[in-house]
Amino acid sequence: MPDVSVFCPACGQSVIEESAGTDPREKIVGALAYVGLIPAIVLLVIPALRDKRFIRFHAWHSVFFSVSSVLLGLGLRLLFIIFSMLPVVGFLLAWLSFGIGALGILILWVVLVVKAAQGQHYELPLIGPLAAQFAS
């Protein structure tokens, strides 16, 4: 197999070795970090789990994702109020924008949980590097 290959051509498995998160318990705890803000903070406080970089990264990633989701939700709520004031199609446009935004947050949350459960170090574009910096 060429050195530049990222995935095995036969089975599709990643050939990049993940040094962190290979332990099944770490994968489960990393996925549990995305349950909410409180579990992520608890994982950052417990000394035995705080020492593992994989868990620490996903806990910080979950904290930043939760905060950004709340801010995005507040923005969507403001957009809903503004669109609701428009005549004729404003109310429909308000519900459509709110629904698409909420569905996007939900799908992104599911992707983060699945990637953590698979033991992958997945970073979102804006908050991922920040979480990696805090985890180091």
C-alpha cells in the first residue's frame, strides 16, 4: 500500500494509527462528553479522566459546542422574531429557518457523538482548534 494512503483500498479502514482513544472505555467516555455541558465539565474535573488527552479534547469540544449551540439558538430565535414580523410569508419563513437551524445542530451533535464513539479525533472548523489547544 502506498505511504500516502489514508484508507485501506480493500476494507476502507483508516490506516492512520490513533494513539489516543483506542481503549474502548475512552471511546465511550469521549462520546458521553457530548451528552451535555454538565457531564463535559465533570469529565474535566475528575483527575483520572483529566489526564487522558482524548477525553480532555472531547470534553472541551463538547463545552465549546454547547456554548456555540446556545448562541446559535439565540440567534435563530432573534431571526424568528424578525421574520415573524414580515407580512404574508414571514411566519412560514421564520419556522423554516428555525427548523433548518435546529436540525443542523442536531445532525452535527450526532456526528460528534459517533466520531467520539469511533475513537476519532474530529474537529469542527472554528471550535476544534480551540478545544485542541485547551486539551494540550
